[in-house]
Amino acid sequence: MTVHDITLIPGDGVGPEITDAVVRVIAGAGVKVNWDVQHAGTDVFEAEGVPLPARVIDSIKKNKIALKGPVTTPVGTGFRSVNVTLRQELDLYACLRPCKSYAGARCVYPNVDLVVVRENTEDLYAGIEFQKDRKETLELIDFIASKTNKSIRSDSGISIKPISVFGTERIVRFAFEYAVANGRKKVTSVHKANIMKHSDGLFLEVANTVAKSYPDIEYEDRIIDNMCMQLVQKPELYDVLVLPNLYGDIVSDLAAGLIGGLGLAPGANIGGEMAVFEATHGSAPKYKGLNKVNPMAMMLSAIMMLNYIGEREAAARIDAAIASIIKEGKHVTYDMKPTPNDPTAVGTSEVADEIIRRL
Ligand code: NAD
């Protein structure tokens, strides 16, 4: 039997509780994993002065696969986001977020089955920012005026939005390859090319070209505002969506809302050689140590990981166990009950126990 070497980052906040639940479920499904546990986040920052020590990156580079709990990012001061740093250091260019409605979940529609493919490295997330009143910002404003005849108010802050042919081509190709590998029928590219002709326009043009190499997959494009309205009104018309970074971030939360919220929204950050699997939600610090939050988003992320490493049968068994628990509505956490204070809600570890019992 194969033993998989996988990096495990428990994270902070509720991260250690939910990753512990997931590790137990994977063992319960009979998958053998040699976990290389690597800590990162606020506690590590306090102890070692850095939130993401080099050993964590080295471990992922060695094992190529990681399962990661959420990590807190301090607002304003403190350290740079561990999540963004990981994506950039490892060039995890594709953020994959499937959103499927499970029968019994408190969701808006019963038949949502979307996969959001978000570009992870470019766009307004590139981190090219010019602060209001800084010398270089005023110089940039002068430069733009001299080159374009367009004036920007002198009290402006500026964020730059780069979108490249290289970055777009690989993310759109990723979306089509995903569609082919997973029996999906349609890819929709999402943009605002009518307004941002040289960034979103480029994204659309490259997407249209890449689509021609996949004649068996239906292809169409949508303008982002129309896409949001359509997803709320008729999500069943859509399948795989491919988007630049910022729209991808927003639309993946919209899609998570459609299927019942963050407790059920899994994710993966995938690069050419490596992949980090993590839930969409954050570290929910107010629930830390309370054995309260829903581990299912993390478990669904682990199912994506098991499929990725070829453990498809175990992944399907865990998915079936989760689906039956959601349908029954008994052994679920507070967020999946009709009211948040429902006394019959179970805790994080009890959800794991029940899944293991049903495997
Ligand atoms: P959050 O996702 O941590 O929590 C928001 C609220 O959603 C929680 O208060 C809770 O009510 C609910 N929630 C979240 N996860 C849940 C779960 N598994 N089960 C049930 N309910 C759940 O978002 P936030 O409060 O904005 O962020 C907290 C911290 O997490 C921040 O520092 C943020 O930067 C970080 N964050 C990390 C990641 C990551 O590690 N990938 C992602 C998002 C946010």
C-alpha cells in the first residue's frame, strides 16, 4: 500500500482542531499518510519572529503536497499574509474552489455544482501599490498625465492591475484541463473587458484563443456584473468559471454563499509541481479551542487532495459519509442547524467521529 508524504500545517485559531479532525478521518478511510507537521502563523511569529519559517516552504517543496489549516493575518500591522506568501513563493497560480450543494444543507438552491478557477498571482493582488501623498505616487500621477492626458486627483492612492498573456494562458488552460479531466461540459471566462480593455480585454482575448484548442468543451464569456446576477438567479446554467484574481475572490465567496456558507466551501492552491489544499474560510479566532466550528470545508478540501494523489476510492467514501450526515442533519455543527443556538448541534470532533463511523 502506498504511503503518502504530505506536509501538514495545522495553522492557528480553529486550524488545529479542524486539521486534527481531518487527519483522523483520512486515517479512518484507510489512507496511509506520513504527515510532516509544520507550524506557521501567529504562535510561530511570537516564538520565532517569523510567521512562515523557511522549513515550512522546504517541506512543501520536498513533499509537493500540503494540507493547510487557516492562518490569521493581522490587520494593519504585524506580518504579511502567510497565505499570500505561500502562493507567491511556490507559484501556486490556480485557486480551485468547487461549490456543490448537498441535499439537506441550508442553501439557496438544491442544484448548484460550480467550480471556480481563480488566477492567484496577478491582477490587483500583485501588491503594486502607491500610497496617497508619497513622492513616488505624485511622480506616477505626473507621468500618467504626461502620457495619457488624463488627470488623477493629487490626493489619490493607486493600485496597479497587471494581467499578462503568460498568466492568463496558463490559468485558462488549467480550467480547460480540469474540465476535461473531471468530465465537465462548459467553461465560462469572466471579465470586464468592455471597461478595462488592456487588462481584462487581454484576459478575454487570450481565453478565447485557448478555448479553440478544446473543441469538445463548450465555451462562453460573461461580463462580471452580469455573471454575479446570473449566478444568483440561475446558477445551474454554469459549470467551470475561470476568472482573474479579484473577481475570482469575490465570486468564490458568492458561490460559497449559494451552497450554504463557509462551513462547506473547500479549496486548493495548485501550481505546476505543488499543491496546497485548504478551506476557503479563515481562522475564526473567536471559536478557537471551543470544539465548535464545522470541519467539513476542511474535509472537502482533503477529499480534493485525496483525488489529486490518486486515492479516489477513499475520497468517494468520505464524500458519501459527509453527504449522508448533511442530509440527515443530526450530527452537524451549529452553522448547519436551523438556528445558531440549536442545542442539538455537535462539535468539531464529533462530526469527525460520525464520519469515521459511516466509512
Ligand atoms: P473567518 O472565515 O475566519 O470567519 C468568519 C466567520 O465565519 C466566523 O466568525 C464564523 O462565524 C464563520 N465561520 C468560519 N469558518 C467556519 C467554520 N468552519 N464553521 C462554522 N463557521 C465558520 O473570517 P475572518 O473572521 O474574516 O478572518 C479571521 C482570520 O482568518 C483573519 O486573520 C484572516 O486574515 C484569516 N483568513 C485566513 C485564511 C486562510 O488561512 N486561508 C482565509 C481567510 C481568512
